[in-house]
Amino acid sequence: MAAIKAAGAPRDYIGEDDDFAAYPFLVAPAYQLVDEALVSKWTRYVEGGGHLVLTCRTGQKTKSGQLPEAPWAGLVAPLIGAEVELFDNLLDDGRGLVRMKGKGYAWNRWADVLKPLPGTETLAVYADQFYAGKPAVVTRKLGGGTVTYIGAVTIEGGLERDVLHEVYARAGVDAANYPPGVYVEWRDGFFVGVNYSSRPFAVPVAPGSKIILGSNPLRPAGVLVWREY
């Protein structure tokens, strides 16, 4: 959620019975319980031009909460274009490292180690321990859209933020990049910015906008409301 908020993306919460095609991007984090009907619906969504982002632990179990007699996360493997070779988690004081585009991200809670199938691109790899060099994030094109799988939960959430920005950028969307603690929401024609960080932040307000409440730069614990014309 923090990664989506950092991009300034308006959000809806939807269920499996809703129309996925109404949304250009669909994020389903740690979606453990799946069945063939849901995976088929995700696949049709991507083939129709949607951009789907899944995260670790997705597709582990059936809808009844059981582990299927199949390879780990086998139901989603054809969709994401990768097998989950193994998973790991570390002790509270343990640290692992993921690298993407020369940048490092620490993790210790959960990591799916991936084995890409032909045609799947690796975006990030594990950088240490016995799974060093193994894929941590993969993406693939399918029909008119893309599906991206984030295998690791990072401590600061930086990997998740940067992968989402990569998905947006490849789709031709200019997303925001708010720092941790700064959130901007859009509701009924109004933009609302809040600052939970300890530093002021100059919110990129479009020229010609009218500030209704607060001031910019946005102070810590402050609120900024504006409307674009």
C-alpha cells in the first residue's frame, strides 16, 4: 500500500467479482488463496492490456486454505512466467540483500526465489547468501499487458516502490515519487496532501491550481488541500 501511495496513484479496493478491465493497473499483494477461475481472470485482464502486479506468497493455497498436490505456487507459475524454486525467511536480526539497477534493498521477512521461464525478464536478483544471483523480481509481456511478480518483502519497502515505478514507466505513465511519510489523495476533484515525516516537503502542485487549505511547502504534521483548474 505504501508503494502505491508513494506513486500518487488513485486507488479503488475491488473484489474478485468486479470488472478488472476498468483499471489499467491491478495490484494483488500476497494473494495466497487462488483457484483456476481467478488465475484465468487475471490472465484475461493482462492479455487485454492490463498491468498486473503480484507479490510473494501469491497462489500458495487453494480457496479452501489447503496446499495443493502441485509445485509451490504452481497455479500462478504459467501466468507470471516463473516457478517459485524455494522460499526463505530470516531471523529478526538477519539481513538479506536484493539488487536492482545497482541499488540494494535489505529484506528478512519473506523471499520467494524464482526460476524464470523462457520469455520472462528478471528485474532484480538476490545479492548474497546461498541464493545469490537468483531472481527476486520478474516481469513478462502477455498479450497487450504485463504481469510482474515481486518475490521479496523488503524492510524499508524500497524495492516494492521502485518496481511499481518501473511498471508505471514501461506503461508510459508519469507517476509521482513522494518520500516516505508524504501521501497525496484525490477525492471528488480535490487533492489532499498530508505529511507524516519530520521534514517539510514541497508538493508538486500544478500551475494555476488553487490552494484551499494549508501552505506549500507542506510542513510536518500538516495538511494541504488544493484543486486544479
